[in-house]
Amino acid sequence: NPAARALLDALALAASRGTASAVFGLLQQPVVAQRFGLDDEGLARIHGWVLDAGVHWAFDGAQRQGLGLGDDPRHNMRHSWADGLDRLFLGHALPTSASPFDGRLPAGEPEGSAALALGALWAFLQAIDALRQRTAHPLPAQDWPPLLGALIDSLLDADSAGTDALADLRAAIQGLADTWAGVWADGTPALTLALDVVRQALTQALDDPARGGVPTGRITFSALPSLRSLPYRMVCVLGLNDGAFPSAHRPAEF
């Protein structure tokens, strides 16, 4: 389920140091790239721009300061995504300048229609940074399902993800919501959940081999791990096409 993989990767990214490889790895997943209007050419441009702007890790200087890496705002900004975007925007505004502006050198020189990819990168980073800020502290359990639903809408392309994949993903989130609702309905004190806990719970819900595969007496569809569904008179395995199985997902390294 590419939609589920992208959502889980986004949650992991929000809790991470925001390395260049992790951020670009999520952006180049097709369900995410198409949501922001990026094709292979646009992704290649962004890859080159990020290298030219010297982005290494951290979304901004405040994140590094929160990790105890000094109190100098300008120093903490260096080689972060915020610093890289500033340099790329300078490269768009001052494409022929070789002189620093406000202490920063222009980078990338995105010009003309190529600058649309820069706008897509900015919008993507805004979405991830908003998620990071929103989930920096544990949230009430009832706040998580609508937050995850909004993240699906803002981050994933519905057409490329597929109706069935998105429905399965939303069903898993609804299942978690129902479980959490049962907890606080019993008079338990307000339940708050951290990002890592929610991501682990969602991963388990999506990977649960017990979903489906219940014998019906006719035709039963089941995941491969659900071996409790055996034996049957006939077992047919779907998806063994060349290039489709095994479906190891190996995104290109940064």
C-alpha cells in the first residue's frame, strides 16, 4: 500500500532530524510527488538544487537549538532546510549574482517554469514542518484521527494512491479511533498519545495479518502471512508477475 507507506514515512520524518536523504526520499515517492505536481524532471531539479544549496539536516535553527547545539541563530541555520530554501529563493531572484545577500549566497538559479518545482518543494516542506510543530508534544487521542485524515488529504495524491488503498488506510485509522474512544468512554482520565506511539499503533494496524482471510465457504481473499486460512481445495497466489513480486521498495539514495 504506497499510501500507507508514505503516511508512515511522513510521521517518522516529523519526529526525525530532517536529513536531506529522508526528506527527499519521501518527496520522491510517487503518491507524494504527484500531489505536489512533480514529475521525474522536477525531482531531478530539486535533487540538484538541494546539493547546490548545501542542505544536510534540520528543518530550521530552532530544531538544532532544541537539541542543545548552541544558541547562535545564524550558526544553527546553516545547512538546514530553512537556510537552503532562502538560498534557492535568492537564486531565483538574483540568478546572476555572485555576491552574498544578507550573509547568504544565491544557489541553484531556478529560472522560468523550472521555478515551479521550487514552489512545490516549499509547499511540501511547509506541510512536513506543520506536522512536526503540531506533533512535537503528545496530543489528546481524539485529536489524532482528524489530524491523520487531514495529512492524507494534504500529502497524498488520491489518483495515484488508488481508491482501495486510501479506503484501507482510512479504515485502519478509524479502527484506532474506535479503540481509543472505548478507552476514554470508560471514565479513564484523558488519554494523550505521542507521535511515536501513534505511528507504531498505525503500523501494527496496517500490518495485521488477521485482517481478512476469514473462511467464508466460497472464495476467500487473504494476505500471504495469514496462513491460518489454510487449507483450501485450491490456493491461487496473485501478484507474482515479473517485476511486481517480490515488491521490494528501494527508493534511490540521495
